[in-house]
Amino acid sequence: NSGMISGDIENAMTCGYLCSFSKMHSGNGLQLTQDACYDFLRQMAKHKHVGSLNGTTSVFNTCAALSGIPGNSLGIKTNEEIFEEAKQKKNSFLLHQVCLNQIFIQFYFRDHLSVMKLAEVYNNLDTKRAMDVIQVFFTGVSALALSRCTQEKKFRKIGEQSLGIVAHCAQHSQWNFENKVFLLQAELHYLNGDLRAAEVSYKAAVDSAQKHRFIHEEAIAYELYGIFLIETRLVERGLEQLNMALSKYAKWGAGRKVRHLISFIKGC
């Protein structure tokens, strides 16, 4: 707002994009974030600020993928189209953001193989960004889940490395990273067959995410905890955790994710 008032359009548009990106990745309500993106997109289109417009469109699309509230009726580009355009123009900043957003979507739908494929693309980009640690967290959880399924050592190694990186970040910002460390630890304990330690860490991940008001990460912690319990034949308790996850996803505004999890529960 201050940028618009002072006539600094460049700064205002850039801040608009960064605001929408931060809202989504910090767990703000998806509908509110989509609405904010829509307002920013109108301003960016008006002032022909293409760079911020493409980045904000990717955030809008990512929210829509989770909320189930479509955005394609607005005639905007898909994340895939934005990525290809950024690749052609060698826009490394936009490539990072769109790839991270795509990882975000696949992570919450537990498509772990797609997360790993996108992470490979992300890691092959020339430059590094401050948000890389978020990608490390998503990739670590997915790698540990895949290691349990496949017993492939390469996935275990990625998961263990991810835990080390996120734990290092937690030393500098407990608020932002503590719950992520606990969730990675839980998945690693589960992989190692230490079920008691895994359950302690899952509970700690839930409590930390709740304490620090990351509702989206509280939801995924409940979900993974529930899956752990079901897979270790504690089905009734597992379903309780999955229902808690449903409640948190609904509160976040992730309607499509709610439907995805309900479908999983019906198969249990």
C-alpha cells in the first residue's frame, strides 16, 4: 500500500507477490490467500508488471489446487505454462518459485515420487534461494516414506541429509523449523522400526505446529501420524488422527485435500 501511495509501482508489485507467496507457505487461509492473489493480479495486469504477475499466478494456482476452487475460468496461465515460459527466458527466480509451488502441491497429496522428480529439477537449477530449506523438508519427508516402501538406500540418505539441514535451521529459528524437525525424526524412527520413538516425535510435531500456528503443517503431521498408526495395526487410533487432520485441512480451506483424505479413510 505504501508503494502504491508513493508511486513506487515496482516495489508495490514485488511486495504484492512476496506477500502472497509468504501467506501460502506460512499456512494462511487458502481462500483468503486466493482472494489476495486475485486483487494483486488485477493491479499487476493494470500496471503490466509481468514478472510479479506470473509469480502471483503460480501462487493462485497452487492455492486453487488445494482448495478445489478453480482459477482457470479467469483465463490465467497454468503453473506448467509459467514454468516453460520462465525456462525459455532463463528466469531462475521464477523457475525456483514455480517448482517449489508444484512440490508443495504434490507433497500435500502425498505423491512422493512426483515430489522427488520435481526436487531433482529444483536442485538442478543454477542458483540457490533462501526458500530451499522448505523444499528440503518436503523432499526429506517424501524420501523417507519412499524408503519404507522400496527399501532403496538412496531415499534414506536423502531423508537423513534433509533432517540434518532442517535441524541446523532450527538452531537459528525454532519457531519456523522445530515442528519440521520432529516430523522428519518421526518418519526416520518409523523407517528404523523404532515405533515408540516415532510416536513420540509425531505427537511432538503436531504440538509444535499447533503452538507455532502452522495449521497446514499441523494437518500433515496429524495425517502422517494417523497413517503410521494404521500401518502398525492401531486402526481406531489412526482414524482419530486422520479425522483431526481433516478438521485442520478444512479450517485451512483445503477442500480438495479434504476430499482426497476422505477417499483414503474410506479405504482403510
